[in-house]
Amino acid sequence: MAERRGAPSTHKACETSELLYFSLLGPVAAWRRTTPINVGPPQQRTVLAALLLASGQHATTNELVDAVWGEDPPRGAIGTVRTYVSRLRKALGPDADLITGQSGGYVLRPGAGAVSDAVSDTEVAEQAVALADAAARLGDTERTRSLLREALGLWDGEPLAGLPGAFAETERARLTEWRLSLLERRLTLDIEAHDHAEAISELTALTAAYPLRERFRELLMLALARSGRQAEALAVYTDSRRLLIDELGVEPGPKLAELQQRILRGGEQPVAPVATTTRLSPAQLPARLSDFTGRDAFVDELGKQLEQAPDMVMAVSSVSGIGGVGKTALAVQVAHAAREAFPDGQLYADLQGAGPSPADPAAVLGSFLRSLGTPDSEIPEPVEERAALYRSVLAGRRVLALLDNARDAAQIRPLLPGTEGCAALITSRARMADLAGAHHVDLDVMAPDEALLLFTRIVGTRRVAPERDAAMDVVAACGFLPLAIRIAASRLAARRTWTVSVLARKLSDEHRRLDELRVGDLAVKATFELGYSQLEPEQARAFRLLGLVDGPDISLDAAAAILGHTEDDAEELLETLVDTSLLESAAPGRYRYHDLLRLFARTCAEREESQTEREAVLSRLLDFYLATAAKACALIRPGDTLTSHLSPVEHNGLPLGDREAARNWLSAEADCLLTSVQQLATGDTLARTVDLLLVAKDLAESGAYSPQFIRSATTVLKAAQAADHTRSQGRAELVLSFSHIFAGRFEQADVHATQAVLLSRSDGDVWVCAEASNLRGVLADLQGHFAQGKGHLELALDHYRADGNVEGESSALSNLSRLHCATGQVAAAVDLAEQAIAVHQRLGTDFRMANCMYALGIALTAAGRHEDALIQHTQALSIFRENRMHLWDGLTHYRMAEAALAAGRPAQAATLAEQALARLHGIGGDWHRGVVLTLLGRTLLAMGQRGRARACWTEALALLQKSDATEATEVTALLASIGPG
């Protein structure tokens, strides 16, 4: 007998989405959720029962009268029935339309509620029995038993209890007989499943309640005999025979008699207890986050993998990533979305893989087996046997196992289902590359828009919308890590007096950021500590030492230099950190930290390493960079003496085979080199940082890194001034000078070049003095101070020759050529450029040879030798491109356009000028763009396009005036010459 329910929510069959529930398999009643609905006195409840039992079919008014009063209805019975119907509709309130009038009668359709879904317990029972029939046809005995129990559990005493009349009595008898037949069917399955003890207990009560029902007695005899209680089984037959003869005057039926004979012949012997598993359908998934945000592509990708489970031997997906990146939230979201594909249950276990005590697979298997219905007494001890039993229990079923926070593949393997239809979804900080057949997903931090949306959902649009920029600063400070964003947002949500800007300011302090990212029992630092505590000592050392380095990433070679390992040993070590998601591999041979993990690594280093060791780590890195960059400089500029004027280092640097290798290394390490200068421009490392800028100055000359060079050199200069370090000051001033030149800021460049000359003279820094004098000569030429320029360049030439700096000598000769060209001394200009080329020919063709050819091309254009000029520029262009000198690429196109225009080919000149503009986009500064636009305007005017020429000159004038360039006067005159548009 089912428990007394009182309200449908206490009954498992009512744990559905239906909000309106009718009961017939006990007292006639109705509920909306757990609130009873008053359906009136017995006669009115009879009308409700008749409508419900009609199962959505039409019931005439006369049929309802007959159901209430039988063959002797009172006068006015039809009107009374109509009143009952009206009261029932009123009691149903917003769902009154469940009962509708139709053809002189009424229809109650449970699925037609305007507000609520509705169902009766008889419908639920019928659905359960239909499912049981389907399970029986498939041979699934356990599911059949379970569904029959579910249906029988709906009876709550006598059906239609309290209703008078013949109709109620007839339906009561029918419903009772239905229940008894279901009991017989379920008890038969119980006995077949060797569940004898429970069956005997229940059948003993049933044979007492229904003494003339032979099937119950037959089942009781069978259960007793198979339990080894043959004498009791035969006694049941004797008692049954006597009762039937006394009550009905008949002998027992043939089935009962045949069973007695079979027992007498020993045909029903005791059956040894067999391990039985109650087929349970666990639903263990954690609740999904109500504010789960983004990750649409991953949800779709993993969902599609799980959809394939019925067609695969086993679907296994693994989600890996750093702590706090949202692996569990994603997996839970995907698992909930896929529940319908796994009707036999969903298992969940937190494997504690990031902690000091990972879950024992044997213990997890024991928990899973119990959840699937295996008795404790039948669960073996060895993990291998438990895993085998686990796979056997899952055979033929469709179950999803969510294995959260796994340590490694070894922990996972025993927990994997083994047959088609099942699936495992795994989360782990480590990428389980050794988990055969798994579909791997590497989960990264959120996209900025997703991160901002998550923050907004937690804090609220009202507070975030007015401070969107500050909110973006917050999520950026969180490194777009979901855990950090959730913590920061929760802190703000709990502090109504804070603004988003207040939180952004708190998180802007890197030294305090990890401490700020804590709320309740959630803390980013604690999450990272779990992973760090699992590292071997050498792994932990590498993790914390590499975290001391600023920069977007770090190369394997640089890491090996820091750690003092060979490249192979360092790679093996770093790859283990990648496997644990404490480090990312940005590209083969390059590694990087998540921003918050870098802060955590530094915290660990400050906690566990002495200041002396921390400084030594960064010093080793700087030595590595400076030694390797010096080798690159020697290859790229073979005649330059710079490498003999550098601070000493203790690292040999990387072996670079040729110029191409040198250029590749400089390009790959550019951001890291410049960041290390910013970080280390202090104390004992100050001199080496500025030297690193000097040997890497080709990066600035390419035009791509001028702003970074200016920032880095400014940092070094301030540090050198504070330390009163003259040599470093002079070198920093030199770097600032050539950086400003390439950015088109000539006055600033001249100020720094002048300072560099003065400081280098006082310190005896020959190389810097020569370079700074050379730059002053170039600047004087650009500003029209030709006499001064000639003096500076000739002084630079003397310094270069005294130092044996052939590279510098050719540069000074090229610059003298351009100065002579500007003053109309064309023959001298050609001669000086050819001398510069001759100097370089002793070294072989390199980057500076192109500068000499560039200078010769300008001189040849001035000499009217336009075709020769184009040949020189074309050859120079090839070398510039080979050396990735984008600025010189653009300027060479500009000079080629000059030559083409002078040769009377304005269309070709216009094309070349446009190409120059395209290559100078974003580099070179306003002056370079202004002079090219000036030339482009000339070519367009020569082509008859006056309006477009005027537009070019107007833009050029604004750029040149902004740069305080002397060329602005020329452009003003050009605009005046063509008049207003």
C-alpha cells in the first residue's frame, strides 16, 4: 500500500512538470502544486471522477446523472449536475477551461489547461504500465519491475474512496482488479529475480486479504519452494484446497495442482541466492550555474560528441585548462543539456585531482556501483574487479559519467564505461594526451565580450552600464579568468557603496591583485596553490623562476638559460608544466603564463627564493639576450665595431648560423628583448640593458618598433640619470635620437643626439660619439643646415675610421652624398655614394649596402640618370625587404617615384608613391607621410588631376606643420600655385 500522500508533491509520480494533479486511486481530490483544491461534496466529486475516467471523451448529462444517482435520480438532477460542473470550473480557477460543454454534455481534457498542465494519477499509472510493457518486450526485466512498482505506488487506499453509488462501485472494482493484476505481474518478476523473501512477506498478506485468488497462492507456493521451504509450500496448497471446497465447492485450478505435483517430484528446488542489482537510474549531476555565460562553441562541440555516444563503443571527452577557467561549469552545462541522451542515469564524482589527496578509483567505483543498485556485499575489493563489475553493470545501458577534476589518465581509466551508449566527460588541469580515443578540448580564458557579460550578469546592468570602461578594466585585470571575474563581481555585488571604478582601482595594483580576488571560500590564489602543491621540486622551481620574467612569452632557449639546463632538459620540464596547465605553449618552443598565474608564480618566488637568487635569474636572462643579440648584430652588420664596445656577459648566447637566422631570432624575440630592458633598467643590469637596445637597434630602424624603443630608452635614461651613470646616459640618448629620427621627429632627435655627443665625449665612448655625430649630420641635412651637417658628418667619419668601424664609415659617406646632393653638388654626391658602396663591397652585400645604393640612387636622379637611379633603388629595395626593413622599403618606393617623375613618367611615379604610402602606414611618423603625399600631389598634377593633387597637398601640409618640418613652406607654395578648388 502506498504511503498517505496528503499532497501530490510527496508522491514520486508527481515529481513532474504538471502543476495540476487529480487523484482517483484513493480519495478523489485535486491539487495545484502542493495546494489542495476544494472539489466539493461526494456527488460533485463523482461528477469530476466520471469526467476524468472518460479519458477525454464526451460524457452526456444523462450519463453524469446516472453516475451520481443511478436508476433513481431526484427531480432536477440535470440542473444539479450542471451546478456541480459550474462549481468545479470555479474551483479550477484559471484552468476552468479544462471542462468544456459539448453536445448536451461535458468533456474534461487534462492537457487543455490555460495556465497549468494537468494530469490524473490514473493517466500516470497507464503511462508507467505502457513503458513497462515496452521494457518487457526488450527483455529489460529490472526496468519492467521498476515501472510496475511506480504504477502500483500511485494507489492510496481504496480507489474513489468515499464516493457513493453503483458507478463508483463498478469503477472501484475495475481499478482494484487492475491493481491486483499488476501486483501479480510484478511479484512474478520478483520471484524470477530470486527476490523471495520480500515476495513471501507480501504474498502472505495478499493471500489473507484475497483468499480465493489462486494466482497469489500459486506465487506464494513457488516463492516458498524456491526458498527451500517445500513443506510450507505444500501446506499452502492443502489450505487452499480446503478453502476452495468449503467456500466454492470446487477443487484448485490446474496451475495450482500442477505446481503441487512439481514440488512433490522435487521440481522446484531451492535457488541459491544470486547477486542481484536493483536497476537504479542515478541523477548525480551538480546544479548548473544560472548565470553560465558564453562558451557556445565548446558547448556545441562537446554536445555533438555526446550525441554520438549511442553509435560509438564509448564517447570520451576531456576538458583541460588552468584552475578557475570554468572547466567544471562547462562540463556540467554540457552534461545537463545531454541528459535525455542518457536515460539510465548520470554519475558524478569530484576526483580531487588538484589537491594533495586525489580520490582513489576503487572508492569512486564503489560509490558508482552502489548508485547503480549493486549491494555492498556484492562489490569486490580489488580495483580491477570493481572496474570489471562496473562495466558489466553498465552493459546495455546509456549512462553518462562526469569525472570532474581528474589528476591524470591513470586515475581515469578504471572509471570509464566500456560499451556503446555510455559516455564519460572529464575535466582536468592536465591535458590527458595519453587517454586513448578521447576528444580533447583545451579551455582558455573567456573572450573580452563574454567576460564583460558574465561580470554584468552578476553585478547587474544598472551598476555596470554607466561604467563600462571600468568594468572592462576589471575583467582585464582578472585576466578574463571566469573564477576571478566571478569573485570580483561577487565582491562588488555585496558592496552596494562601491562603484565599478573603485573595484578597478583595487585590482590595478599587481602586488595586491591576488589578495583582492577573494570572496567567501573562493580565492584565485588558493585555486592556484592546489596545482602548485602537486609539482615536483624541479617543476616548482621552474614555475616560480620563469614567473619573474616580464614579457608576452619566453623562448625555450631563454628558459634554459634562466634555469641553467640544457635545451632538451628544459623542454621536458616546461612541457610537464604545460601538461598541468600551469604554463601555456604559445607556439613550438615558446611558453607563456596566464596573467594571474604569473603573479602567483612571482608570489611563490618571493616566498621561496632569496632576493640574490631572484636577481641572478634575471641577470642570466639579460646576459643570454645580450650575448645572442650581439651575435645577430655581428652577422647583420659585419663591419660594425659595436660588439667590441659592449658590457661583458657570462653567457655565450645562442649559436646563429647566418644572417637569416639572426634576423629571425631578433624578430621573434623583439617584444621580449624590449620588455626585459624595461624590467631590468636598474642597478647592476643598467649598462647591459642599454647595450641590448644598441645591438637590437635594427628593430627600430625597421620602423615597426620605434615607439617601444622610445619607451625603453626613456626608462633606461631616467635610471641612468638617477644612478649618475654617464656611459648609460649617453647610450640611452643615442637610442632615443635614432628612434625619433625613424618616427619623423627631427627636433627631438637632434636634442638627444647632441646630448649623446656631449656625454660620450666626457666618458670616452668612441662608438657612441661617432654614431651621435653621424645622426647630427643627417638631422642638420633634413633641417637645411648643410654647413653644420657637413661638419658633423666629417667628424663622424674620422671617429669611425679611428675605431676601424667600416660599417660606420660607409654610413657617413652615404649621408655626405645626400647632403652634397641637397646642395647641388651632384657629381660629388655620386662619387661619395660610390665610395660608400666600395667600402661595403669589401664586407659583402648586407643591409647597409642597401643604404649606400639608396644614396647613390638619389644622386643619380639629381644627375638626370633616371634609369640608373631606378636600377640602384630596385637593388636596394630587394636587400631592404630581405632584411625586413619596412621603413626603408617605403622610403625606397618614394625615391623611385621621384626618379620616375623626373623621367617624365607621372603615372608610374603615382603608382610608386601610392605603394610608398601603403608601406609607411603606421610607421615612420608624420614627416615621412607628408613628404610622400607632397610627391604624390606633384605626380597627380602632372597627370591633370588638380583636385586630387590639392587634397594630397592639404593633408601633407597639416602633417608637415605638425612635425615642424621645413618642407611645409614648399607645400604652402604648391597650394598657392594652383589656387582654390
